[in-house]
Amino acid sequence: MATDDQERRGFKGWRSRRQWAIATSAPEQRPETAPQDRPAAAPEETPAAADSAIDEATDAGLQVLQELLLGDRTATIDARLEQLREKQQELEHHYYDPKAVINWLAPLIDRVIHEKIRSSRDEMCQSLTPLIDELIYQRSREDRRAMSRALAEIVPAAIERCIADSPQTIAKALAPEVADAIRLQIELDREAIIDTLAPEMGRSIKRQIELERDSMVDALYPVIGNTIRKYMREVVRTINEKVSTALTAEGIGRKIRARVQGVSEAELILRESIDFEVMAALLIHKSSGLVMVEVQREDGHLLESEMFAGMLTAIGSFVRDCIAEPDAAVSDLNEIEYGESRILVEMTGYCYLATITRGDLPKAAIDQLRRTLQRLVLYYGREMEAFNGDRAALPPIIQQSLQNLVDSCNEMASKAKKPPGPPWLLVALLGGAAAVVMLSTLWGGWQAQRRSALLTAARGALADRPELAIYNLGARFEGGAIAVTGRVPQERLKTLAFDVAAAAIAAADGDRRVVNRIQAVRQPPDPVAAAAEVARLTAIFNEQPGTRIQARYQINPSAADSAAIGVVVLDGQTLQGKDLQTFERAYARIPGVGNLENRLRVVRPGTETRLYFGVGSPQPVAIDTRYKIDPVRRFLVANPAARLRIIGHSPADEPNGGDGLARDRAERVRAALIAEGIAPQRLAASGTSADPPQVSASDPQWTRRCVRFETVPPERPFP
Amino acid sequence: MTDISQKICLVGDFGVGKTSLIRRFVDRQFSDRYLSTVGVKISRRQVEVAEHPSNPLPGRNIQLLIWDLEGRSKFKGVAPSYLQGAKGVIIVSDLTRPETVRGVGDHIDLFHSVNAQGAVALALNKADLVADPAREAKSLLDPQQYRRAFATYLTSAKSGIHVDEIFEAIALKLLTQA
């Protein structure tokens, strides 16, 4: 038992020693090497076969010695060793579990880094520096927003610092993008950038003028020149208006010539005053007074251009220095005048154009001069500015432009010099005008006299007619025609007055046209006169045979037309339908009659007259023959156009009656009328067994035996 | 052969002989009365420097436009605007009047204030009236001012000594600069 324990202890002790030895002698040993492999991996531990017996004896001895020296403490050490082993295993286990390692190390890392930075800052920097850009890049990709937030706070300060430390660098970095940035901002919010820049514009321009006045003048010259010219054009127009109202003999003459030539008077004035010639034009460098380009007329006296330009420049400087007020920022010499000659000076920033002319240059030429200079400044301003006395360095086109300018001005001058027309043309025009005026005066006088005579004739004729004299009638001229005017109460009088006046005018001037401007005014009718007229007409109509009319004239106070307030009510009878229209028209024509109420009836005479017969007799009863034939005769005499159909009736049940008897009865009456003197063709006889109208079998028998009459209208044939 | 034109000015105190120097040198000139009216007189001279060994632009001559500016007096200075555009200046002083030589520096300052790069030549005039002009010049002229000029000549309008030389020197200088 003891041996077992010893063995066990001894083994354990050996192993513990070995492990300790390994742990202490090789701390850098990689942990992958398993501890149980250690004994096998240690070659020095393997005993030679020959020494094995000695070794075993030595081991046993050592164990005994160990037991003697340490006793119980061995057990304690073993227990400790066991604990350490467990700890080691735990650590190994942790090592392979990253999470556990992280948990274990996490509290330490910041301390480690902190300590490291404190102890060796430079080393730390060196270790981290290669990574920083990558870190920022990676982080930006992972979470751009967070990174932006982190940087946002420091970026402005950083830029500020950068600007303070090294303005050149940041300017260089930003410069290429500034133009694009501004352009983009203009696209995004034009107003904002305008608002930003506008308040500073004035000051910027002012400063620029202070710094480099000449370049500003050059930049603005093409614009300002145009503006001023536009303004001047307005001024000239105003002057022109004033001139055009001036009424003098010379002015009138000029007006006529302007009209004849189809140009404005102002232009004519200008042309008249033009007698000019461009002698030379010099483009002169402003500061040095050196001639840059010159054009001179070859036929004239050649100018010592360089000295002239120098002197002119000196004079310009002299004037500027001595005369111009100090506050006047831009003040230059514009013109030098000596006798007929002028030197026109047109300034720009770096050069000026001196044009030497004889006579006043017209506005058109000055305009052209300015335009040319503007163009030259616009396109070749840089070359002009850089002029160093070498004319050959300037573009040849400047010389050509100036030459063209001088040529064209002189061409203008030669055109203007041509006489506008032979002088007698004006005389002829004025003479013609005078003759026209005289003739027209004479003609006008004669015409006026003749017109007056015509009017007098017409008015006299109107006054001479008694029925027209009371009305206010007259005559007047309307263009070439004479109008007869005034008011009359009737259309008839209107016509009459016109006829009278026209006849009188025709007698004086057969070709004169006459127009009728007389108004016929309806007067309110006289009711008494109207009523009398109605009574008079009624009496006349009642004289016609067979016509019995009663007519009443009434006033209708509610009538809208005061000229037609009368109403005529007609009652009675007449023989013919056509009389009704005749009567209506006659009454309606009476002045004051606005309405007509016609109750007239057409009555055909004889229709009610019947002659009766005894039974079977063709002869009317005696009393009817005596009293009824004569009224029919009188009707026919009174109405010569009237015709009668005589119809006999004999009922079929009458003894010996019927159609034959009926016809006999009609014939007998017809014969009686013919015997009375009535033309046979106005009478037709017929018979029927049928009962007469309004008679039936129930009526007394004698009523059924009769002859009756029907009037037949003249236009209709007998049935 | 093409020419180039250059403006030069002659400045100096009143009565140092600027006008006389120019009269000696130039081809054509305006009347002297302009000097008293406008304060400037302009003259012209074609200078043949084409064949000069130091002419960097052979085949080109120079035409000098010489602005004779009214002499400075105690009442009136030189108008700076007349100096504008001048590539060179000849500052004339009178060896017989030491104050005019001592005033050279002021003239150079004025000229450089208008044309910073302009060439300056000094003409110490009336050399014929002085027994030893070189010594006189040396004693009067501030060496600092002497160094500001590219050339200094002892001239005499009366005898004509060094007159053409000083103008030709400045012409060549301008041609070199141009």
C-alpha cells in the first residue's frame, strides 16, 4: 500500500517536476504542444538500457529521501499542482473560445493602450499611422452619416486654421472649383447669389476704377458710348420737332425741298451745313502719346504725326491737370477747334482716336467713327494696351479699319457736297405755288358767288309757294350738292317742296345735284275734322244702291300713337264683298283714324223675296205679282251688274206638280221681269221638286210652292 | 527696315540747358514757345542703331520722341502726367550750378514714381564751362544717384560734346529693353 502510494507520489512528483521544469525553462514554448507529449518529446529523459537498474535504485532512494524530508507537505504540493493543472486547462479552454478571451482581455486593452501611449508615444504613432487613412475610409463606407457627423464639427475649424496657416495652399486647392461652384449655385438659386453679390458690386466697381481706371474705361466704353448716343438721338429728335414748327421763309423753302427729296428736314439742315473733309486719323497711345496707327490724305499736307500726337497728348494732359476738377474722375479733351479745322478726340482706356477734319463732321460720320473705335477696342484692346512703340506688332486690320473709316467719311463728304438740285427748281416750285394760290383764290371766289346765287334761287322758289311759305324751308350746300331742308306736316308737302326747289336750282344750274333733306313730321290729327271726314265719306258711300252704312268716329284715349287715336266703327250692309275693302281703305286714310272696326255685311237682294203659287198653278198668286215683281226689278236696275237665278219649286206630292211645274213657275216670273225691261241674259230660270231652303214637309204646303231668287256675282257664270 | 518709336523725357531744373541739348540733337521740333504755354515741347529724332554691335534687334531703328519738359523752378514742379509712357529719361543738370546736380535724385524719384522700369541717363551739362568737369561731377554727384542711372555723360550743348552719344545711348538702351 505504502509502495503504491510512494510509487504514485513518485510518479506524480516526477511528472510535476517535469512539468514545472518545462514551464519554467521554456515559457515561450508554443501552447499547441500538448503537456502529455512532453515526456516522450524529451530525449534526454530516455535512460540507456544498461543504466536502467541503477536509475530505478536511485529513484527509489530519492523517493525515500523525499518522504523523509517533506513528509505531509508533498501531499499539499500535489493538491496545489492539481489546482494549477485545472487552472491551466481552464485557460487553454478560454484561449480557444474567442468570446471568453475578449471578455477576459477587454477591461485591459484600453489600459494597455493608454499605458503604451504614455510610455512610448512615438512608437504608438508609428504603429497606427499607416492605418489611419484606411480606418477613416472603411468607417466612412460603413456609416457615412456617423462619420460626417464626427467630422462636421472640426471641418470648419480645420479650414479656418488652414486658411490662417497657409492661405496660398487652400486658394490653390479651391481655385479650380470656384468657378464651377459659383456656376452651380447660380443654377440652384440664382437669386441667392445675386443677393449676395449685389450689395458689393458698386463698391467693387469703384475699387476697380481706383485701381485700374483705364481698363474699366476700356471695358465700359462700348456700352457707355451707345447709351450716350441713344440719349443724344432723343435730344436731336426733340430739336427736330422744334425745328419743324419754325415757320420762316427759309424754313418753308427747306420744308418743300425736304418733301421733294423725300428726306427729313433735319437731315436737310444737316446736309446744308456739311462741308467737311477728314484730313487724318491717328490712333494714339494714351500715356506715351506715340502713334499706333495713322491714316493721312495723300493729296494733302502731310502731318508730322508723331510730334502732333505727342503734343496733342501733352495738351490733353495739360488740360486734364490744369482745368479738370480734381473730383472729376474722367475728364478728357474732346475737341480742339481752330478756324475751319477741328481735332476730334475720342478717348478710350489706353488709346484715343484723333481725327483732324476741315469743317464739321456730320453726325453720321461721328457715329461711324465711334463704332469703329468701339470695335477696335473690343477686339484688339489687349494689343493696344501692350503697345510698346512697335507699330508692326499691332494687327494690320487696325490700320485697315482706320483707312476704311477715313475713306467712308470722305465719301460721305463728297456726296453731301453735290448740289441738291438746280436753284431754279425752287424758284419754279415757289412760282407754281404762288400761281396755284392765286388761281385757287379766284376760283374759290367765283364758286362762292355761284353757290350763293343757287341757294337764293331755291329759297325764293320755296317762299313763293303759298302752301309752303308758312313752313321754315331752306337750302344749303352739302359738298357739291344742294340739300333742301326744313319740316312739313305731310309727305305730300315734302315732295312738293323738293320739286319746287329742284326746279328752281335746275333753272340756274342744270347739272347741280339736289338732295331732299326735308322731314315730314306727323301732326296730331284734329278729331273734329276726322269725324267730319268720316261722316262725309259715309254719306257718299250710302248713295250707292244696296249700301246702307252707319259709321261712328270714336276717340281711343289709350292709343299709343297720338296720331291714330280715332276708331271708326262701321255697321250696315252692302251688296258686294269687294265694297268692304273699298270702304275700309277709304276710312283708314282719314288722318287721325288709327283703327277700324268693320261690322258691314254683304247682303244679296232678292234672296228673301219669294213668290207663292196656288196648287198646280204656274201663275203666282195675284198679290205677289203685284207687289213682289217690282222690288226685284228695282234691285236689278239699281245693280246693273247683278244677275239673278230664278228657282221654281213644286213638291212632288203636289197635284200635277214636280220639276216641270216648278220650271214653269220660274219661267213665268222671268218673263214678267223681262216684261219689266230687265235684260234676259241677266236672268236664268230653273225648277226643282225639292223643297226650298228653310222649308220642309212639315211646313204649310203653300210655302213649298214658290219661286225664289239668288244673286249671282257678275264674274261668275250662271250655274 | 522697320522702326519703333519711343518716348523719352528731358527733365531738369530751370536753365540747365535741356532745350539747347535737344536743339543740338533733333531733326524736327516744335517751336520753343510751347514750353512756356503748355510746359512741354516735343521733338523727334531717328537714331541709327541698326548696325551697333550691341543692338539685339539688328535691322530695327528707333525713333525718339523727345519730350522737353519745362524746367522745374521753385514755383512749379514737373507735371507727372507728362512723364507717363516714357521709357526713358535724361536728367539734365548744370555743372556750374551745384544745386541742380544735387537735385538729380528728386528728378529720378519723380520719374520712377511714374515709370518704375524706365531707364535713366544723367547729362551733366555745360561741361565746357568747367575746368575739370569730371572732378567737378564726382564731387557734386551723390554716388548713390550716379548708380541709379545706366549712363552719365558730361555734355555741352555749346560744343556738342557727348550730345549725340547720350541720345544714342538711351536709344540703344530702349531698344534693348523693348
